[in-house]
Amino acid sequence: MTAFQVLTLLGVPALAAAAAKAMLCEIRRQRKDTEAVKAGMQALLRAQMIGDYNRYLAQGWAPIYARENFENCWQQYHRLGANGVMDDLRTKFLALPTK
């Protein structure tokens, strides 16, 4: 058996297995990164909505643009897989009068 045949029989499958293992590790890392970005975005949206609610509650009313912005934030928060924590705050915010 020639050296080329040995490399073909042993080298290629070993390289393929190593490449597959490396790709799986990269996919797992990317999934973790994606989940971290998703959780971070949810936290930022939640903080924005809480801050807006507190600001306009103290003011006693919310302008229409603020309501639209709040609703947009809530929709994106919800699409990220929100757990319903902000639903009550959304209802309260939308109940604020407008001018």
C-alpha cells in the first residue's frame, strides 16, 4: 500500500471528523452568542419601557409618539420570547391620557 493510499484511508476521514467537530463547536458558540444578544436586547427594551412608563406616569400623560414608541418596544420585546412580565406595564402605559 502506498503512502497516498494510507493518507486517503486514514487522513481524509480523520480530517473530516475534525472539521465536523470544529463546525459543531462553532455552531454551539454562535447559539450561545445569539441567546446572549437576545437576552441583552430584552433587558434593554425592558429598561426602556420601565423608564418611559415611570417618566410619563409622573407627568400624568403620554404624547402619542411616546405611546407608539412604547408599543413598538413591547412588540419587539414580545417577539424575542418575552414571558409576559411587561404585559401589565403595557396596559397601564396605554391607559395614560394623551394630549
